[in-house]
Amino acid sequence: MNRFQRIALTAFVCLEVLIFVGAMVRATGSGLGCPDWPFCYGCMVPPTSADQIDFTKLNIEKFKAKAAQHGRDPATITPEALKAEFDPVAVWVAYFNRLSSLPLSLSVLALLIASFGKIRGPRLLVRAAVWASLFCLLMNAWLGARVVLSGLKPGTITLHMALAILMLCVLVYAAWAGTDKPWRLVLGNNTPRLIAFALFALVVGEGIMGSQVRELTDHLASVHSGHPRSEWVPELEQSWVYLVHRSFSWLILGAGIWFVRLMKQARGGLSWLEKSIIGLIFAQMMLGIVLSQIGIVRVAQVLHIGLSSLLVSALFLALLATTTKRSVA
């Protein structure tokens, strides 16, 4: 692995960490822990108690506008009410999410610089991928501000996550192709690769539905604040998106087992990539069972979101790496 690939891998890891932290923000309902941007309650460093904030100097009209977007009476938003509702845990969870973007930004900048260096790996498409990763980074930074300023508007949150997944795939390509001889999984025929493509499409479709389900759970968190999360599942079952999302996972499991069996037959064994893919699918199934049978447990919710991004990345790498003997020749 050359220097360019190591930087690309570092950027990938930083983005994965950011996705897990972002999932934690959503699961804990800390999305508006820092309700203003780029400051936090008007402070450069987030406050740890309400006494550190001069609520009379806050732009109350912005807070009222966000309250209206959440269906709350703006008239109830006063400096006294904001002080009573101040949650230091939510503040720091939200702020840590912002801080997590710094290592990613630095690694993408380093990747851009490395792509112009005198190294053997990066070619035209790889450099295009680096610029694409920078574009995704800037767009998501802008969307991150929109998410806060829009009061966690559902469509904006979903687009925010979709861009992060796209950026993961771009970084996977950069790390894989940033060398003269990219890593390959040589096959005797193209069938396993076709199944991998179908599996990738299924996982992406499942992820789209999952984003819609997460929007439903965000709504339930706002209307059932203080109620046990185990009570949410019956309400979720009234949505066809949730029911399809829950049942769709069995199709993914079947396709995953089929893919692994074909890869084993084609290559006489399994690499770390195929083992990782089937392991992630089984882990997602177990987490799905927890979420559907026990309740919307926060830890399970965070892992479910984070591992789904890893699964998409692993399948995308499989699509890049798998090739037939004829293609190699």
C-alpha cells in the first residue's frame, strides 16, 4: 500500500467515524443540541451549564422559527424556556459531531495534495475521484448547516446521509485504484459479480427505506418524549415502508449467502472481503431483530446505521475487485 492509498484509507476511516457519531446524534435526539451554527448558543466553546449563556443576547426569532418548523407554538419560546430546556449532554454530542468533521477535512485535503505529487498510483479517474470526494465534503458541510438551520428537516437529513455514502464509495475507489496494480479477486466466470451487483442494489434500496424509517423514529421521538422506546414498534408497523424494510432484509440475507457460496466455488475459498460482507449482513439481521422485537434501542440503532455504511463500502469494493480470468488476460 502506497502513501496515496494510506491517506485515502485514513479519509475513509474518518468518514466512517463521522457516520457513527452522526448516528449517535440522531439516536439520542441531539440534532439540535447546538441549535445555532457555526456557534453553539452563541458561544465558540459549547457551554456545560445554562448559567454560562446570556439568553437575552440570543436571536430568539431564529429559535421561534425552528420551533414553528417542529410544530411548536413560537410564543412558548422565551429566554426563560430555553434556559429550562438546556441539555448539556445533547449540546456536547452535537458539538462532537461537528468536531469529527475536522480530521476528515484534513485527510481529504492531504489526499488532494497527494494526488498531484510524483507518486505512481493516481491516474486521471483517481484524481477525479479525489475532487469528487472534496465536492461531497463541501456539499455535506453546507448541508450540515442546513440541517441545523432548517430544524432537522427530514429530506435534508436523508440527503446528508446519502452524500456521505456516496463519498464513502468515492474514497473506496480512490484507495483501491490509487496504485499501478489494484487488488483483484479473479473469478472463473462473471456470475458472482452479477450477484454482487444485485446485492449492492438491494442494500442501497434497503438503505433508502431505512432512511425513511429513521425519519419515522425521529418523529416518534419528538411526539413520545419520555415514553419507552419499546412502545414505538406497534406504531412503526402501521407504515408500509417499515414493514417492507423489515422483510426486505431476508432477501438480502439470501442473496448474501448465494454470493458467498458462488465466490467460494469460483475461487476455492473465501477472502477477508467475502467473510466481512456475510458477517456484516448477519450482524445487521441480529440488530434488526433487536429493533423490531425488543424496541428502538439507541445502541442498536447507532450500530445498525453505521454498519450499513460499512456493508455498502464492502460491496462496492467487491464490485471493483472482482474480475474474470479473461478480463485479467
